[in-house]
Amino acid sequence: MAMLGLRGKSLLALLLACLIALVPAALIGWQVVDSIRTHFGEAFARNTTLLQREKIFAPLSRELALSLRLADSEVTRQWLRDEADVAKRELFFREAEGYRRDFRDHSYFLISNRTHAYYFNDGKSPHTESARYLLRADKADDGWYFNTLRDTATFNINVNHDRQLKVTKAWINVIVHENGQKVGLAGTGLELTTFLDDFIRSREAGITPMILNRQGAIQAHPDPRLIALDSASGKGAGGLQQQLGDAQERQALRLAMRQAESRPGEVAMLWATLGGKQQLLALSFIPELGWHVVTAVDLNAARVFDGPWLTPALIALAVLLAALLLGFAYAVEKLVLRPISQLRKSAQAMAAGQYEVALPAERDDEIGELSAAFGVMAHKVRSHTSELEHRVRERTRALEEANREMAAAHKKIDDSIDYASLIQRAMLPDRQLVQALGEKHAVLWRPRDVVGGDFYVYRAGEHTLLFGVVDCAGHGVPGALMTMLAHAAIDQAIVDVGMDDPAGILTRCDRILRGMLREERGGHVLATNMDAGFACVDLQARTVTFAGAKIALYYSDGDDVGELPGARRAIGDKRIGEYQNAQLPLQAGRSFYMTTDGFLDQAGGELGYGFGSSRFADMIRRHARLPLDEQGQAFSATLAEYQGRHAQRDDITMLCFRFD
């Protein structure tokens, strides 16, 4: 062993590892056992389903036969032809008493299609020949009756809770025919709790029996909460398909149901996920009742295969594997891992700067060669470390100096932007609007960055007020600088044209900006255009005059939303736009709104679409009757809810006013 190299030791370890090939063999054996268990499980599910089918069919077929005889009785049909005939009434109820004693639940019912009277007697309440209540076509609880009459089948079985009688039963509904006419409904019911105890409830672990109708609605289940009550009316909501894991399993269930219906007496099977567990479903169809008997078997919980030799074999296999693993682990630890662990500790010590380390003793194998290589490496690392540490110290000093310079420059930039924001806010007419209008206005101003390219305008004359919103090209600092130029141009345009001509203000402002921003030959083409909208309110004439450049004026009284669109070309566009004034009456209760495209284009919702004009108009209509300050809060909340986690795309400005 002393002269055996690492490769030879590895071969020895590999030989030991071959013994672990028993693990795949054990896995294969487990798969065989599992396949046997699956085979027995399928047989168990098939036999259980057929047994359940017979347990259900025998008593229900008897009840159905009695119900068919009651419905086909000449006495029953004669009385339904003439309910007012006392003799026929007495004869029917005497005969019905005999049926009641024969029915398993000792109850029967009869419904006249002419009067919609519901007659019911059982062994618990006093006998009566009077109608319990009258059914109505417009009453949701009575929908089962009218749907049964519309059905082409002679009978159906419907699990339903009768609110008038305060009972929940599996009702057998048989149509009474007279000369090809449907004159009524007769039958009996099985009390649901007794029915479940007798036929459905399974006391074996992992087995869930149930009954479905042709549509897959659950008619009986150990958990009454899953039963589709009143499925005959079409409103029951207890389908087995809703309990399955995915669409593929639901499709498989539909195919299995069709297969069972085409071959009554046989059992169709499929795998499905119920209650988060993979289960085997077995279905058998009872055509006489229109029911599917279903058994769900959880093979991991049901005792369908329990061989006496399985547990000792598994224990013996586990002990054998444990012994092999322990022997393999000991050999690897002593022959390979322990020497490598010594080398690892030496490498960690060198990584920590301790180059004078004790290496493993010399050996005549690969680990000995690795130890010698470690010694050479330690010497080289020691010589290079000093030089590297010196270079790192010099580089660190340079980086620290650069970081200090960058921090100082960043602070100057932040201070400059904050100062620009202060100047831009001072330019906005907030104080003038509050002092002059108070609750007659509302403003939503939300720049995307610290400073932005949106602002709003307010001017007051003797009898006129001028409102405006402006959206300059760009965001941040470039947009803020454009607002300074735009503000100056608007001031000059108002002086030149006057407040009562919004279209003239736009035209004059366009000329002023073009004169300010003439592009130099050979320069870059920059976006210097801006959207704007101005509304002049004449308080004496009670009119609103509006003109816009790609900005519209919305107005609403809470019932309808109107819009005065702006011109299609912005101020400073490549082509000169033509702007026209439009006029509206200043009516009491009518609110006016102007907004930049930042509101309309804001991304949000599940798909990240823009807010849009339609949603904007609906928002205005819903809140137009509120005070303007509450409208502003509602608009801000609506936008925030729609935006969600999406980032703000653009500067947002919205100006609202109303004069009652």
C-alpha cells in the first residue's frame, strides 16, 4: 500500500463504488413494486366502482320504478286533468299514500303544470291534501321544475335544497304525460345525509367515491360542500372539472365520461390531480339514471397492495446500502480525503499570508508531488505579494482622490439642479391662482425629474382671465431651460396680442421662438418645439375662448364630456401651424380641463398601455361634479392607481377651472 499511487488508490475507491450499483438495482426494484401497486390499484378502483355502481343502481332503480308507476298512474293523470274534482283528489291521495309507504324515504311529491301547485307528503309531517306552495317561472329557486319540463328526457335526478320544505334531497323527477302533453311532475326524494351514509361515504383511507351527472356536476360526495345543488336548473356550481389540476386533465375527464357513456357497465380510467394529489379516477355510467359513479383512489394512502415481505426486504436493503456507504466513506477518507485536507489547510494558511506552513510529509505519489509544488508556489507568492501591496496602496490613494473630486462635482450638479427647481417653481403662478380664484381652480404639476419641461400660465385682466398649459420638448435640465425661453416668449406674445385672443398668442409665440432659436449652419438638429393651450375666460360675456397647439380643452358638467381639439402642429414645429379660436359659453356647473400629453401617455395597467383619451374622459365624467380641489385629488389618485409600478414617462401638468 505504501508504494500504491493516487491513481491506484482511486481505482480501489472506484471498485468500492461499484458496489453502490445496488442503488440503481434497488430503484429498478422499487419501480417494479410501484408498477405492481399501480396494477393492483387499477383493479381495486375498477372493482370498487362496479360495486358502488350496483349499490347505487339497485335502490335507486327501485325508487325510479315506483316514481314512474306513480307518474303513469291513470288516477294521477285523471286528477291532474281536473284538480277541482273532490272524488278524483281523494282517490289520488289514497293511492299516493300506498306509494309513500313503499318509497324508501316515505315521501312523494306531485306538481300540476296547469296550476303550478306543489303537493308533498312524508312520514314526518301531518298528511295534507293542500298544496305546499305554488311554483313561479320568475323565481330562481323554482328553475329546476321548468328546466325539467323543457328537457326531452322522461325523468332526471336532481340534488337540491327546497327552501319551502326546508329539506335537501336527491329528487327523482318523472314527467307526467297525458295525450302527448306534459301535465305535471311526480316522484320522490332520498334524504341527502342518509343517501351519503348508505352509498357514498367511504371509511377507507385514500378512497373518495362520488356521483356525477352527464354534465360533470357533482350529485353526491363525502364533502357536501362540493355537491352541485339544483343542477337541473343549470345554476349548480359543483363540477368535478373545477377540482382538477389543469385543462389537459379536464379534457381527459370529458373523454373518459364519453367512453363510459358509450360502454355502460364498463369502467373508464384516468389519472388526475385532486386536492393537490395525483389520484386514479375510475368511472362507470348508469344509463337508467344518467349518472356516472366515480371512485378516486390515492394509491399513496389506500391499502391496495401490502405484501408481508416488502417491509423486511426494504429494511435489509437499507442496512446493506448503509454498510457499503460506510465502508466506502472510510476508505476514501483514509486514502484520499485526509491527505488532501492537509494540503487544503496549508493553502488556506498561505492565502491568509502565512507562507511558512508545514506541508504534508513527503510521499511517493501524486499527493507528494502536489506538496512539493505548493512549496515552490509559496516562495513565488511571497516575493510577488510585497510588490503587489505597494502597487495597491498607490492605486488606492489615486482612487480615493478621484472619488473625492467626483463627490464634489456631483454635489455642485445637485445644488445647481435644486436651485433651478426653485427658480422654476417661482415662475409658476401658484400664489396668484390661490389668491384670485381659490377653490375655482385646481392644478396637478408633476415633473418627471427634479426640474421639467411643463409649466402653466395665469394672467388676470379687468374682466378676463387667461389660463394656459405648456409642454416644452425635453425633460430635466434641457426641458427646464426651454421653459424659461417659452415663458419669456409667452409674456411678450400676451403684451403684443392681448389676453382675449388665444390663437393670436400662439401665432405670435411661434414667431418669437423661431427668432430666438434659429439653427446655425452645420449645427445639430435639436427638438425645440412645444405644445401649448390657452383659454380666455370673459366673466362679463360669460364665454370661454380657446386655442391650442396639440393640446385640447375638455369640459364637462358630470353628464357629458366635450372636447375642443387643438391644432395638429406644435409651436416651433418644422412647418408653421395655423391656430384658430373656438368659443364656448361659461355655464354654471361646467368644469374645464387642460392637460399635457404626460397624463395621457402615462404607462400603466397590466399591459403597460398609455392612460389614453377615453379613460381620461371617463375619469372627468365621474368626478366633474366634485369641488375642484377634490377633483384634483381624485385625478392624482386615479393616475397613481393606474400607473402602479410603472415609471413616470413624461412631465405631467393638468389645470382645471370652474366659475359657478
